[in-house]
Amino acid sequence: MMLVPCYIGNMKDIVRTQTGVRIESRLLKVLKALANELEISLGDLIEGIVLHAFEGKAPFSPTTLKQIKALRAVYGLELTAKDSHKLRETGDE
């Protein structure tokens, strides 16, 4: 018997657009590493986070939050939500 994920029957047709988004470098490293661990694309991860946020829902399970905490330590990401509107760009990496 083959198990099929429950979302397969509910797939939505969409159009994706390639974009050049600038993002803090350590944050990007954490997101890329998390997407890799979850075996999804970076775009799928970002879409999921944003869609959850738009509905006021938490995008991550407790297990995933533990993974994020470990990845933040690995990449030295100390920024928090409180910092989100206080970031000043100092240069390109």
C-alpha cells in the first residue's frame, strides 16, 4: 500500500514570480538550512511562513522551533522580532 500525503488532493494552481529580495545574511542562512532540513525549497518555506502569518497562525511546530534555535546558534543569528523595524544596512557581504 502506498501512502499519499493528505495535501496531494487539495493542490492549488499558482503562478510564481522570480524576485530579487534583499535579506539579512544570517537570517537567510538559517532559512536555507531549515528548508534543507525540512526537504522543501526556500520559496516553499517562505510562502508557508507568510501564509501562516497572514492568518495570525504560528508557522512552526515545537520540534521545528528547536531546529531553528540550533540553526540560529550555528549561524550566529541573534536578531529577534523586536529588531525587525530597527535594522540598518551597513554593507554587502
